Amino acid sequence: FNVVDAVEGKQVKIRRMPGMGSIKRNDVVVFNYPCPKKWRRIEMDVMQYYVKRCVALPGDTFRIVNGHYRVAGYAGILGCTDAQERFMTLIEERGFSDDTVGVRAYPEDSLIGWTVKEFGPLYIPKAGDTITMDSRNARLYRDMVEWEQSKNLRYEGENVYLGDSLITTYCFLKNYYFVAGDKAENSRDSRYWGLLPEEYIVGKAVRVWKSTDRRTGKRRWDRTFKKIE
């Protein structure tokens, strides 16, 4: 992308170089944070890089059940289950309601009412997918559609408009992913701001290059070049 435009805060067209391999569930990915100004708008910020774990791929149907991550048809572990259990315990011990900041989840719509405890099912779009565009799907996928089309998406009753045009279906142009931090109780991730466009992914984190103890400032040599699991 145009680095000068990106540094100046302008939105840029991204061209991807060919990569090696593909992203799999539970891979740790590095990406440009897609919502630097508003959680309801996808934007490129070249100065913000995040590292999260991919817990759902394009074409998956993702849910959170009692705080634990699930993908339809997949029986394996997703994300850091200890952290998911710890977060649920914290919510229960402190008596947080579903409307508490940190418990409310994407898309923060009262009619959908998802939380970090009970979320979904949410279909993760892949390029070429066509969905019915009703008021519910407009709420769920507005950020992605507006980013792909550079037009406003709005709904009036069950009628959905892209710009000035009435639409009844939408075909996605891009692939998207659901990412979550291993520290579930303190992570700005897809549970709150939505889906990650493939274009914003820089690569996969495989090994620790450098680790420093925050309290002492000393290098932790036992973690240097340690494989990221």
C-alpha cells in the first residue's frame, strides 16, 4: 500500500504479495488493527499492529457458548480455554450484567444482544459468498459491506439500502477471520470490534524473537526463539 498516504491517515488500496501456506484455526496472526478510530468502521492504521489467535476461518460458523469458543463441525480446542474459563469466573464473581462494558459484544445491538458469554451463531464470510440482506444481516455485516463498497449501508424496516440502491442480497468480495486474544479478560479482539479482513493480515507469529522482563528490564533468554504454541 501507499505508505505516505497510510501515515497521513488516508485509506489505502492494499495489494498482497504471495504468501507461503495458509492460516489455520489457532494460528497466531499479526495484523494491522482494523478499527483505530471507531469500532463500527474498518480502517487501515499502518502504525498499529496487533497479535491475536485465529479462532474461526472464512466459511466457518462461530459461536461463544458459556464463554467458550465453538465452530460448527469442529471438535478441537479453540483459543486459550483456561483464559476463557477464568473470564467467565470473573464475570460471575463480580456480578457483571450483560450490559456491562466488557461483557457486551459485537455488534452491540439491542435486538441481537450478543455478549462475550453467549455469542452467535455468526457466519464468517469468504470471498464469493452471497447472503440475504435483511435488517438482521445488515446489522451483522454492515462494517464489511461499507468497507468493501465505500458506501453507506442502512435499513428501514426490512428494506436494506446500499447507497441509494435497494438490495436484497450481497456477495462478499473478501475473506474474513475471527481473532481472539489469549488473555480473554483483557483483549480488544473480534468479540468487540468484529471481523478481520484478510488484507490486514501481515503474517503468522511462529517464534519469540526477543523477550524482556517488564519489572527488571532484563532479557529472558529462556524465551528467546521459543516456538509459539
